[in-house]
Amino acid sequence: MEHHQEARPSISKYKEIIESPHDNSGPLTFGIELEFVLAYLDLGPDPDPQDQRPPLRVFRGSSGGYSNNVSREIVRALKAASDLPFRREADDEYEAEYLVRYNQWRLVTDFSVYHQDPLTLDGYNWVGKEITSVVMRSDEPQAYTQKITDVCRAIRQMRVTLNKTTSVHVHVGRGEESFSLLTMKKLGTLIFLTDKMLLGLHHPARQTSTWCSEFLEGSNLQKKTDQAKLTGENPLSEAQAEEMDEFVPQTHPLEATKTIEELAVLMTQKHQPSLSRRSINLSRFLPKAEGVGNTHTIEFRQMAGCLDPGPIIHWVRVCTGLVDFARLSSGPKYKELVAKMLKEQSTFTGLDLLLELNLSEEATYFKGAITYIRVLASCLLDDEEFRIWEQVMESGVDVQGDLDELFEDGFEDGFEDWIETSHEGHGDHNTGQSNCSVGFDLITTF
């Protein structure tokens, strides 16, 4: 039986942009968003009677509104398959105006997620959905591993598919606390330098996705950077340059920002924050008046659709590891890493970045994933297409060619044959073949 808890008093952080003078204590928190396309039936025979998962049926003549009934039946199926608490978006609770309480796993309708080939509906109705998680702590690996494993398993009990419109998003924050301006400047610089590297760790479809282009593209920061290049202006005062000298070995428009809100505006499009959902999104640092709750979370959007807990857990640790490095690293350590990436003709890669962040397990995983997709690409692509693919994976540089078309034949819609996975305890992320997955769950699961 669904129940509602009384709304808690508003928290000041959510009503205005504030910053923490010191943010080096306590763990990071995070949440995930899992997008998928779900098939359901109204009347008529089951198109796949051999499928052991019973089809979800929603009758158009039933009361309560057809769309609401679809969501209600999905939540019912999720609850039957898991002990996790689920609710519909229609039943949301709020901390403050615009700000949803993330105390349950939420089912959300996502119109950017859809079945890509309407000519092959195969008798089903299809709907794009998203599950948003509860808030989890980065220092509780056993707890979050179990929750992510359980939610993936519950979703896979239904007839779902993944395609180029689906993705996984990771939000990283500090729970009820905010970040310091210094941490956000350090993180912004890291994002500026590693954006292509991080994208290169993932499925090629994310390279060309409308919702995952490079964070700098079209941002206010790009405009300001381009202007500085043209005019030769240094936006930093002498005092500001001295303040950041311990951390950043070069001046940059980002370092001249005086507040977190100013920094967020610089790295998004203030008047169109919904268009700022690129590879990394900072719109949750904008005031609530912009139409979204101010949660002070950094959103990482690079990962393609996935319902295998192993790759998701690895990516969560990369996201939290990068943010933790920004807030906890000393001046010399931070400056050393930035200098390595800025070195002329540097061959520094995303895998090198993971090793620098002490994420050796994640570096091993992503190296295997890239190797696997390279082998797959060599089988699917001709020589010229494979050359383009290698350029993307190795350097992240912009190349000509429509990667969606190149990989079109390899990622068809259809139900996944899932392999059951087990994640017991800290560090146990062995998912068999699916360890080579970089999204879309190309290898079968369950």
C-alpha cells in the first residue's frame, strides 16, 4: 500500500545558492537515473509467448487515466520483483518548492526515450521510462551495490529494451551540505580538461547524442573563452590569480567567478538550462527560479543505457572519485595532475586519469570494455569506419562521420536475454561477459 510522509521544513540550501566554506569532511552522496524503453499490451495475444516474463497489460477502458494506469502497473511490477520502495512521479513528495524528495525510487516518464523503429512494434505499445534512485552514500559500497543490483534486476523482470535514446546519469553531491567555491573551480577545471577523455570511455552513441555533447559546446564559458582568445584579456585580478595559483597552473575565465551561481551560469546556458544537459550538467546549481530544484549536484551524463549493475557501479565510482579529488586534493597533487594533462603533445588518456585517481579497478574494467567494443567494431565496420572509431576512442577528437549510422546494425531494438548477476560485498563486480559492456548491454544478461 502506498503511503505519503509529511513534507519536511524547507532547507536553506534549496532556497538559495549558498556555498560551504569547508567541504572536506563527510562522504559524497549520489543518485542514479536509469532510462529504458518498456513494452506493454492492451488486448490481443502475447507476441512472445516463449518469454518467461509475463507481459505487462494495461487496458485502455480502465478508469484512472491510461498513462497513469501504465505507470501504476509498472510500479506494481517493480514492487513485486524487489523489496525496494518505489513510487510514481504523480505521487512525489517535496522538500521545498520544485525540489523532489529522493527517499524512494521514482518512476518518471521520459519523452526523450522512445522506441526507435515504429515499423517494428511487433504488437506492443512502447513507452520511454526512467527510474531515479534514492540518495546513496559513497562510503557505503555494500549498501549501494545491493540497491543498484536489486533495481536492475527488478527492471529486467519486465520486457524492456535499450537503444541509442537511453542513458544512465549519475548525480554527485554532499547530502544536505553544499560544495565550496574553491572545490567547484577545481572541478570545473578538471571537467574542462577531461570531458573528451570521459566521453571516450563510453559507447560511441553518446559522442553524437543531442543530450550528451561536450559540456563546453554552446555554453557561456565557451563564449567567454572565445572572447578572451580574441581580445587577449586576462579576466583574473592579481588577488584572484594569487588565490588560485596553488591549484591551477594557468589562468582561465572559469577562475574569475566569485560565486557558485556565477560559475554554474558560466558552464550552462542561463536562460535555457534545459539545453545545458550535455555530458556534464551543472544546472542544479542555478536558483530554483530557473524551474528546477537546487540540489547542488553535479550530473554526469556520459554513460549509455545499461541495466547491468557492474558497469553502473564502476561508473559511479569514477564520478565520485573525480569530485572527491577536486575537493580533497592538496595544491601540489592537484597541480601535478593538471600539468600532466596540459603537457604539450600529451598522450594522457581517460585510463591514465582513472589510475591517477587511484581507481585501478575501474581502469581495468574500462580497458576491457574498450578492448571489447574495439573487437566488435572491427567485425562490424569497414576499414574507414574503423579508423574513425579508433580516433574517437583513443583521443576523443571531433571526427567526421555519423557514428549512429556506423553502429546502426549492431544495436537493434529487441528484448534483451539477461544473464543473472551477483554483486555480494565490496569490490565484487564480476558480471561475466557483461564486464565488457559499455552501454546498451550489448552482451546478454539475465
